[in-house]
Amino acid sequence: MHQLSELMTWAAPRYRRIAKTHMTFEESWQGDQTVVYCRGLLNGEWPDGREFSGIRFVDRFEVCKGQLMRQEVWNDLAELRAKR
């Protein structure tokens, strides 16, 4: 995805709202590139209005010369969604 509108379209059938509780941040540097890992828990609301919480996530960001070059996201949202 390259635009916020693409993310919003992709997320619409998955959840009504989502928020993050950040627990840790880790950074590493090599030359002009920085890699940042962010870990924590997700909470929010499914499309049917039921709430969820305590879902693990990890985000990885690559930043080069002040610009976000890449973002990767991992979480347990799909596993929990499959069980409901």
C-alpha cells in the first residue's frame, strides 16, 4: 500500500476501530539507515460492534535520511478473528 486511502479500504471489513498500546521501542543504526521495532497490544472493535483487546503486535520501520522507506506489521488479529 502506498496511500492512506488504500489502507482504509483494506481495513474497513476487518475492524471498525483499532488502537495500540505501545510497550517497547528498539532502534538500530547502520550508516544513514535506522530500523525501529515497536511492540505492544492492540484493542478495538470488530465490524459487528464487539470489542477486542490484548492482541500482540510488532511493527518494523526502516528510515533512511529522514524518510520512511518500509513498514512491516505482524499481529495476532487474524488468528483471533478466525476464532470468533
